[in-house]
Amino acid sequence: MTGTDAGAGVTPGLVCAHHHIYSALARGMPAPPVTPLTFRQILEQIWWRLDTALDLEMLEWSAKLAALEALESGTTAIVDHNESPNAIEGSLSVIADACAEVGVRVVCAYGVTDRHGPDGARRGLEENRRFLAAGGRGLVGIHAAFTCSDETLAAAAALAREFGVGAHVHVCEGPEDAEAPDRLAGLTDERWLLAHGVHLPTDHHLAGTILHNPFSNLNNSVGYANPARFANPVALGTDGIGAQMIETFRLAYALQRSVDVTASPETAWHWLETGWDLVPEARTDRVTWSYQPMDPWHIAFTPGIRPLRVEVGGELVWDEHGPTRVDAAEIRAKAREQAARLHARL
Ligand SMILES: [Zn+2]
């Protein structure tokens, strides 16, 4: 590992390259009225009911909880993808401010979609523009090609080019999005982030970093992305299920090993390191771990590795007593209140 003292149990801050901070309040939500049987039904029955019920106060405490849990996992940077169709305006600033308060870096994006008609798509684009124009650290979010018109995809790509950033989009997470490589052809560049790629052909022509989310893909029963097959860079994310990147690395390694007995944990560790190309600031952060050496061959077979100290930008933001800037008990209590409010709307 470069630029670190991994042998002494110290690394830069880890990066969660694909997160949905809004889903931190989802755990414990009521079961859907109908058991979903397909990926599209999982979206319709669970995530699209949940995101429709969000308001800005819920997002604020969801983000504080997600940021707190990131620090508890040694993760100092989150690449977030937000969707809150009834609380679009200002949502990216609420998330950015909440993360900053806890001391976690965040790269925000609003996932534009035509699911709520052209006006919903327009408002999503406008929130990305508002946030980026105000100097926010962000990308242009796109939900996925299969929920967007060609006009919306082109407008999002143009907005990203205008601000000199990439777009953050779900690509071929399930079979429903099989047309994504054609729909996105000519729009992507190396700054784009392509989440999942489970059903993306190996010889696709999309540019950008593939974001591999092993736990979420297993949970949604969509299949194994086998990201080692792609020529694109690969980074690791959680798709909204926490920000425990050591655990994510271990699962990514074991899954790769399940299809390739020669796979080395160095490959999945390299995917984790790709996060530093996406959020270079995190390289300057410092996490002291409970285990040494922080070497992929050790970590892959060592459960329960946890941070002892987390420093972001030279400031101690978390140690074994908890976060230094915020009250962890208050965040958990407020998040529980907001989760109860959210679940009551479902
Ligand atoms: Zn996602």
C-alpha cells in the first residue's frame, strides 16, 4: 500500500465509493405488502416507497447516522447517491452539511429520474446544478438509464461536462437495465462512476469506474458482477448498507475466490484503494487500526478489525470514546425518532 504505514496498522481514511445515505433509516422498516420477486419489484416495493416518504429532516439525521457509522468503520469519505423525490431542493446541502458536522467527507449527487415525470427529472437536474454551482463537492447523479428518457440522460451528461465532473449512475444492476450500454453510449467519460455492472457485458464501451457492491448484490439476488473481467478501474461500495469497507473488501475477495480459485486478496484490496483516486483528499486522512499489519493477506482472514483512531484533515474526529465533534448518543436517538416517523409513512 502506497503512502501509508500499513505495517504499523495505519492506513489513509477508507472510501465508500457507492452509498445511499438516505437508506440509513431503512433498517427495521415494515415489510412490503407483497413479497418482491424481481429486482424491479424490490425497487418498487421497498426503495421507491421509502425514498418517496423522505423529508429533509429525515435526510439530515440519516446523514449524521451514516457519517457516524462511517467513522466507526474507519471510512472518512462517502460517495453518495441521493434520491428523495418529495424533498429534492436543498437535499444535497443537507447531506453535505450533516457529514461535515460529523467530520466525514462526502461527494454528493442527486439521482435524476423520469419516474416522477419530466418535472421530477427537471427538479433533480436543477438540484445537481444548484449544489455544484454553489461550490459543493459533487457529481451529477442519474438513477439509471431504464428510468430516464434519452433527453434526461443527455441533459445530465451535459451538466456534468459543464461543471467538469463525472456522473454517478447505476448501470446494469439487474436485467431490467440491459439496454444501459446502448442508452449511455457516447455520454460517459473516465470521470463517470458506474454502479454495479452485474449484467454489463464484459466488452461494453462505457468509460468510468465500476463500483462493485458485493453485499447489496447478494441481498438483491441479482447475481455476481465479477468485476475482475472489466478493463475499467473498479472501486468498492455498499449501496447504502453501512460504510464498513474492511468487511466489504473481505466479502469482495471471498466472492471473487468463489469463481476463481487463483484469486488473490490483493485484487480486492486494489479495488478498495481505487477509492482514493475518486476522493484523493482521503489519502491525507489517517486511521489507526486494532490490527497490524494492514496487509490484504492478513485482513482477508482476520475478522473484527476495527479503528482505534480516525483523523480527518489532521483533526482527530473519532477515537475509542466515540466521535469528538458530535454526540453519538444524540445522533442515534434522533435517527431512531426520524426512522419511526419515516416507517409510519410507509
Ligand atoms: Zn445504488
